Amino acid sequence: MKYKFLYEWAKENEIQNLYFSKIKKFTDQYVIYFQKTDKFLQINFASEDCFCFFSRRNTLPFAENKSFSQFNRTLATAKLENISISENDRIIFLSFSKTDIYNQKIRLQIILELIPHYQNIILVKNDLGKKRIIIDALKKISFAENKHRQILPGLEYVPPVSEYQNDKEKIFYPLHLSENGKITENAITNPIFNSVNELFESLYYDYILRFRQDKIKEKKIREIDKKIKKKINKLEKLRNELRDAEAVEKWKRFAELLKGNFDKIKPGMESIKVTNYYEDGFPLLEIPLFPDKSARQNVDYYFKKYKKAKTGKKIIFEQIRKTEAEILALKRKTEQIKNADNFFASEETTSKSKTKTTNEEHFKFLQIDENWRIYLGRTAKENDILTTKMAKPQDWWFHSRIFHGAHLILRNYNRLQLPEKLKILCCRLAAYHSKAGKSSNVPVDYTQIRYVRKPKESPAGYVTYTNQKTMYVDPLSWREAAQWIKKEWMQK
């Protein structure tokens, strides 16, 4: 920001009578709150420009930040008396005073260095006639980072060495802010501003913030559109599978009729005409054959299609319903993003309003059938949620022994006995998603969730367990597991 505008802002707000409350942060925005007023001082460290302004637009989700713990303790009950600016550079001084326990007056300053690429907030003790001694700083700097000066607690504050040329020209009101954030003096186009503080406030909220929101909205909408496209492709595949599944009686007839005409099937035949005993009049029915398959293989093919269709129809229908609901939810989310006036605030509200209940669909999973489903924890936090919150006592827990790895949960919806094939599959998946994922003969422990415990105050992802058994297996990837389920489990 040009020095003359900062100089004019400091002049406008030179005398204050506000009592410090606390400092908070949101991305590159910092805010100083004051007691018994909704007026606050916002400090903009955005890469587009650096400036500060008083405002009442409390629309950003500012939050506590540990970097300002010392600031908040030291400035508690301090009174902001004066605002000034350096004669040499874009540095604002906020002068505070407070009375200590000995009834002695203490003078403090917050120094705002509004210098692009070198922005900083520094707290100093500033007794009249004495040096400014640094108490704390947002960015602490040693000679290793800057050979010209150090910014460390206990040292004297030294302004930055700069060749910056001040521009103290007079400002001609009214001011105007164009669409691209350019400031015009002697403005005749609305909106016009008769104070620099109003201009700065509008520059941030109506230009910088809006521009950022639009960029983030565009990015999020592109991400959602990609997800929608994937869901639509998945939906089309599921519908094709459903059409096959709905032909369950057709595959059964083909299989039975081929079985009854087994001796008539010769190698190389592409089809065969047989008497259809399932329809009145016993018409001829032509059944497609695979020339490269034997008679037994052709019969087995149609029996497998029949069994798969019979088992999979219900599951496929449920997956179609779920996928359609997911597409609708994503489209609604797109509309919400487009229509959000204050995107950052609405995102924060959405985040805070989430309940502690776990949405299972947010986790990576493999659907086995209506009785079983496999879940994978991809992070320590997901491992915690899956194992300690989402899984039920009758579910099964798998984890590589010795090696660090993901928690793998096998949901047991109907309290069934664990099939041997599923046990092996889950052990192989747990082995793959561990540090031993490229090894062989990996030891994997498994037990029911009822025997898994998380010690109090233990780190994320850490659990203890008992009643476990160990299986040595070769790792299997997620993709290979999905293929195995489709080929072996669904056709059983």
C-alpha cells in the first residue's frame, strides 16, 4: 500500500480510547478485538497488499492462535491511546498503556510492519525516553535469516533497513475503488469514499476477499464436477450390471437347456438351437455359445451368470440408489457454493455444525454383500474413528503385526461367523496397506472389535488388543481385492 494512504489512515485514527481484548487469526488476516465494543482492528497481510483498518464486519472465522499467547497476556486490560506511523517506511505503531500491580504505568506498543514480503507484528515495551525492547513477535528473526537485524525477545527493536521512498503527497477526496482494486482520487464515479479507513475496509471485503472466494469457489466446483462425472460413469455401469442381473431367469433357462442338450454342443459352434420346454408350444430357442469353450465351459458360464445375477441384483440396486443420492448431494453442494455470499464463514459454520456421528460413506470401503463390508483407515485419525467409534463389537479388526499399517475393519452386519475366504482376503489387504506392503509372508493379527482398546490420552491411531490370532499372508492390493470379490465371491 502507498505510504500516503497509510499516513492518512494513521492521522484519521490517531486518538483512540479502546481497551485491548485479544488477537486472533484467519489465514493471512489478523484481528485485534477490544472490550465492550464490536469495533475491531483488522490487519491485512494479503499478498495483494498490506494495510489495516477498523471495522465491524465480523464475517470471517477468526480463531485463537498460539503465536499470540504472549501478546494476549501482556496486553490484558491495556488501553490503546494513540496510533502513529514511521516517518521512513510503512510501519504503524499502536501505543498502549496499562498499570501494573505496583501501580506503575507501563507503556507498550504493537508494531505493524506493513512491508510486502516482510510483514510482521511485534510487541515491545516502550518506556518514554528509553529503548523499545522486544517482548514477542509473530515472526522471530535471527542473523541466520537476516544479517541486518534480529527480531528476538529481549533485544532492542531496530526498524528495517530500507531504501523505500515515502510519498507524502496530499490526498484529494473523494476516493474511488475500481473493479480491479485500483484507488482513484478526485473521484466522480460511485461508490466514493471520504475516509481512507472506509476505503481500506471496502478494498479488503469487496475486492480482495471476493476475488479469493471466487477463485476458491471455482476450484471447489471443478473438484465436485469431477466427482459427479465419476459417479455418473459408475451409475451407468451399475445400470448395465442391473440389466444383466434382471435377466436371472434367462441365464437359468440357457444353462438348463444347454445341460439337457449337452451331447449336441460341438467345439467351434457359435450358437445352438434347442427346444424351449419353458414356453407353450415348445418353440426353438437359439442360445449363443463361445466357440473357444468346451460344452462343459459353456454350461458353467451360464450357470455362473445365473448365480451372480441372483446374488447381485439386490446389492446392485442398493448401490444405484446410493450413487443417485450421492450425485444429488454433490449437485446441491455445488449450488450452495455458488450461492454463498460469505464462503469462508459458511464453510466454518458447516464444519462446526457436524455432529459426532460418523458417516460411513466418507471412508474407503469395499462392499462384499449385504452381510459384509470392508473399511480402510487411510490416516491415523481415520483409524481412530473407524476402530473406536464406527465399528461394532461383532466386527473384525485386522492390522499388520510388527509393521506400521492401516486399520482394516470388516463390518459384520448380521453377526455371522467369519468365512475363511474373507478372513484371508482382509489379512492380505491389511498386509498390503502396511510398511511391509511389498514383502511376502507378512504376519497380520486379527480379532473382534470387542477386544480392541484405545488407552486414554494415547496418540491417534494407537490401540491395544487381546484374543488375537495371527495369519501369514502375501499382500493384495485394493484393486485386486475388488476383482476377487467380483469374480469369486459374487459367483459363489
